[in-house]
Amino acid sequence: MKTAIAENNADFKKSSNAVIALHFYYYDLADETLAYFQHVEKVEFLMTLPAHSPKSVVDKIITAMGNAYLRVVPNKGGDI
């Protein structure tokens, strides 16, 4: 997973001053979430993922979003 993210981030190119930040903790909702943002233009994506995310989800994000910056982060925070 880390290799795929590193390769993706190496190809990332800044193309906008606007960003949408997403944290994919519930990666089982990846298909629905990615479909929602598929037609958003002129915005960059910063997507964080927990370390337990499967590589298949990382690959799906890279394929669907193209120019997105991905980062693995610890899941810190509280439930609301």
C-alpha cells in the first residue's frame, strides 16, 4: 500500500487553489464517495486513510481520482 501511495504522490501536480479534504475511515463507502466526487472539476483532493485500509481501496482511489494526494494517518479523534 505504501509503495502505491508514494508513486501516486510523486506524480501529483498542483493544479488549483481549492482543495477538498477527505478522510476515508469507512473505506467500505469508497465506491459511493468516489462516485459523488467524480464530476467535481478544478479542485484538488487531499485524502487521508487509516493504516488498516486495504490496498484494493488505495488502488480504487488512485484510479478514480487521478490527481489526488494520499496520506496514511493514525485515526485519532472521537466519535460524535
